[in-house]
Amino acid sequence: MVSFIDAHRGKHGVEPICKVLPIAPSTYYDHLSKRADPARRSARARRDAALRPEIRRVFDENWQVYGVRKVTAGCPDSGGPPVEPS
């Protein structure tokens, strides 16, 4: 939704677009500020972003068939035991 607003804000403006879409202008601007400065993100969002490459690695190494439980168990930072490909 934010990318749609970004694409059309020059022609229509943010507030008119937000009146039609189910998003408040303040939510849109908050998202932009967090995109510009990742330090403003929550601790959970920063941790998720840091773990994303490791999650992708485990998922790819296991033929992209592992579900959330096995991927979590295979990530060293998750605290679970490493899982071998089956």
C-alpha cells in the first residue's frame, strides 16, 4: 500500500489517496520515517531484519520445503538444535 501511495502521491497527494485506502496519513508518514532511519524501528523489527539472511539460508539449503518450525530450529540464533536436510 505504501508503494502505491509513493507511486501516485505526486499526481493526487497523500491525504486524498489515504481517504480512499484504509490507511491513515500518519501511518504512511511513520512508515516512511522508519524506512529512512532503521534505528526508529522496534527491537523486534530490527531483530527480524538481522535474522532474515540466516532464515533465507536455512530455507534455501533445505530445498525450500522447510516450514517455520524446522527453519527456526535450523537457525543458530533461535536457540534450537541445528536441523540436517532430509
